[in-house]
Amino acid sequence: MSHHLQWFLILMCSWLIIACSPNPEDVIVVGSKMDTEGAILGYIQLLALEHAGLKVEDRIETGPTLIVRRALLYGEVDGYIEYTGTALVNFMGVHQMRILSNADSAYETIREWDARKNQIIWLHPFSGINNTYTVMMRRTSAEQLNIHTITDFANYLHSGKPLRFGSDHEFAAREDGLIGLAQTYGFYNLPNFQVNQFDAGLMYQTLAQGSIDAAIGYSTDGRIAAFDLITLEDDKHFFPVYNPTPTYRKGTLEKFPEIEKILNTIAGLITAEEIREMNYQHDVKLIRPKILAHDWLRKKNLLSN
């Protein structure tokens, strides 16, 4: 069986499981994507709503983007966290960087479109978090070479010295990924820029061990701090903004208007440092997302116990 057919069957089976589960009228079904951050933010929502006295159903880790988005559109979940950049590119087909790289433009564009076209409401974005791509280096190497920005990184490459760069397969092949990054910063096709492709989950440890000199990563990944890596400033604003934002069905918000106030309060409190630490606690210390979410809400005095 081909890899593509296997993936298609997995998606279809997952969707059938979701689609065959009717939702009670008085229950808010909270879903999420399957990644660490999605699960943590999903439980922060779910526990906050439950604490406010609302009945909730836990469908955290519903599936990948395609599955959980369809579940939302078809009413099998009432809400989940989506990222502005992801929605603009994958749902709307937006590729203009003037929209994608500006947090306000990104949010307003997807908010207006989704409400009009799909009756999906984007609440306040968690604007303290931007889970975008980033170029990473070992802290010691970056300090030794005086590299702080991606422009510094490009200038180093133009000196002609060899550099081994790690990327996952998808990012390496995308026009809005490594190809566009290299073109924007002027190091496309330099012979000393050696790209090594890895599974995304191996990137951080491979970089920390010194097998590569720099790599692509996600800016809120807890392993950046765990492995003493640093992120280079995207000084030409190439990468899109990915602010996680609660997206809910319009009918659900009309039935339970308190959802908006509860989640908008959370949006203004959570920071990049906090989600990075929680991601680390899950990925490295193996603490469950629900426990991390409960502890964060308690620290913010949003739970009574």
C-alpha cells in the first residue's frame, strides 16, 4: 500500500469516527489538533469553560488540521484553536506576505472571511504567542560567530564558509519555506549552504549534538531552551504570523455567549514564555497537557482549586 493511500485511509477513518458521534444540545465539544501546543491550549479552554459551570466534552487531539477543521465546519466539535497563518494559507489560499507577516492584517482578514463564508467566529487571538518558523543555532556557535539575525546568517554564508543546515522535508520543498527564505535573504543556491533533511522531531537534538550548524524550528518549542539553542531574528519579516486563536461556531456562541468573555480573558494573559515552558514540560518532562493547563489556570487565579 502506498504512503499516500495509507494517509488517505487514516484521514477517512478518523473523520468517520468523529462524524458518527452526535453531540448533546447542552454540551460544548472542545477539540484540538494533535500536537503538544494544540492539546495544552485545548485543555486551557476546556477547563476554563468547565470551571465557569458549562458542560463540556473532551475531544482534545481530534486530529490533524484537515480533520479538526472539518469537524468544526460540520458541527462535530464546537470550537478549537487554529493559527492565523495556517488558516490564511490553507483555507483561504492567501500568499501575500503583507497580510501573512502582519499580525493585525492576518487576524482581520481571516476573521472577516470565516464569519462571512462559514459562520465560524474567531475570538481574540492569543497574540502573546506566535508559533512561527524560526532559524535556530546553538547559543555558543551564534555568539562565537556574532550571528543574531537571519541577515547575519546570510552574511556568514556569503563569506564562503561551509554550513550544514537542517530542515524537515516539507519546509525544504516549499516556495514559502526554505526556497523563499533563501531567496529573500540572498543565499539561494550558494554552494556552501548544505541542506540536510530530517524528521521535524529530530531537528532540535541533532542541532544540539553538533551534527548540523543551524536548523529550522518552531519558535515556541520548549526544546529550544532545553538544548540551549537560540532563534535568529527574522529581520526581513519573511515568516508568516501564527497566532493561536479560538475558533467557534456562530451558533455555539449565540447559545453560550459566556464563552467569548472567558476565552477573550485568557487571550490577554498567556505569553510565549509560558507556552514554551509548558511545551517543554510535556515534550521533555512528559507531563500531561491537562495537568499543565490546570496548573497554568490556577496560577492565573482562573480556577478555585
